[in-house]
Amino acid sequence: MTPVATYPERIVCLTEETTETLYLLGEERRIVGISGFTVRPPRARKEKPRVCAFTSAKIDVIVALKPDLVLGFSDLQADIAAALIRHGIPVHVFNQRSLGEILGMIATLGGLIGCETRALALIGQLTAQLDAVRERGAHLVRRPRVYFEEWDEPQIAGIRWVSELIGLAGGEDCFPELAMQSLGKDRIIADALEVPRRAPDIILGCWCGKKFRPERVCARPGWANVPAVEQGFVREIAAPIILQPGPAALTDGVRALQQVILEWGAATGNLRADAPALRPSAASAPRDTSHWSAR
């Protein structure tokens, strides 16, 4: 008898992006546990038990769920992964840091669960939306300099996928050299006055874990003459849509970035009159995937 390949049917997602991806693929039935930080899609929090934070997890609860696959992210979840491996549970830890790697994560996840065709269709959908973002960004007469702040004490510049999304949306990251560093400690801006020296037109803040305070940024010594401060372009981008290396960043995240960039372009006379309108993201959550034609 010829053996038939089997695929995981009981999956625990230790971070949000794999949960959202499985929902977008119409495979949410396989999920038996999620991260407590999951907000996308909203229904996941109602339907699935929360079994972990980011660097800690209820190992006994996860083991009791009898998963045949656990999905994690980065070295920060290495201890959780090791503990589960010791219990004989298959674990796959992703480490995507760029737009290409995020799309690769979706392709790999599709392969792990036997849904390659649907994963490729989702990648095609997301890629088409990113192409539309690039097209709108090309209608700027001048690309604004953008400083993305991931944390304030110390100041940490944005990670690589955020930097790449800024570029797609029509801006120029003020700290592209730091964006290439995967660890936050390597993206620290040691000299606070380096930001004013680079004169960002837009400052975007996303202090993961606490509310961004524009007034505190504007009040920093030496920052009063920064173009973004003078022109009122110090804005917050919500963490769930930009600091999650998955579908959220490629849809609602980049849309939020581009909204501010296009607003700046219109306010400063740097947006051409023929620029196409910004439309809602087709793949953004919440979304009912039960009718998705690629299923």
C-alpha cells in the first residue's frame, strides 16, 4: 500500500502572524491555541484558547492540547520551543525580517499544511496590493524623509520590514543602515540629536507595549526645528498592524504608513494631481475567508 502524506491538524501559534495567515487561508479549524497578544482577526480571541505570551508559555497547557505542530518566531521563543521539543512536539520557528521573508513565511506555512496553492494565491494577492502601494507612492514629487521610532527609552529605529514598507509607500527611511539590524539593541540611536540632523519630514511612532506620546517627542531638546515637528507630522501607527511580520503589515500597516505620507504630500504640494486614491486593503482583518475564491 502506497503511503499517503499527512499534514498537521492541531496547530498552536505562538505569535499572531501565523494565526492570521491560517485564517486568511481558510484553515483556522486546525488552530488549537494562540498567543494572548492576538487581535487579528478579532474572532480568533473568541474561538481559540490563549496559551502563551511572547517569551513565556503555558507548556503544560500546550502539551495537553496534543498539537502536531507548534509555530513560533525568532530566538526570543527559543526556550519555549526547546521545552516543547523535549515533549516530542514538532516545532517550526520562523525568523522573517523583510518583506520577501514575510511572503516566504506564508509559502512555507502553506507547504507545512498541504495548502501550497492557496498560499501562493494569497501571496499573489498581497504582492498585487504592494504593487499598488508602490504605484501610488510614485506620484510624489519629492519623497519625504521618515523617522520610525519603535521605542523611546532608548530610542530605537524601525526594523527592516517597516523600512521597506516606508520605501514602497513613497518615503525614505532616515535610518536605513539601522533597519538592517534584526535586534532592537542594534537599532538604538545613541545620539538623540542625530534625528534632528537627519531632518525627517514625518515622524511615525509605535512604542510597542505603551501609547505613543507625540507631545513628548516634540518637546525633546533640539527637536523643535525638525520639519515633522514644525509641520505637525508626528503620528502614531498601531503596533498590531505594523510590528507583526505577517499579513497585517503588508495590508493595514502599509496603508496606514502611506496615508500619512500622502497627507504630507498633499499638505506640502508634493503630491501630483493624478495620484490614485488610497483604497482599503482587501486582505486586511477582520475578514470572513469562508467565501474566498482561492479556497
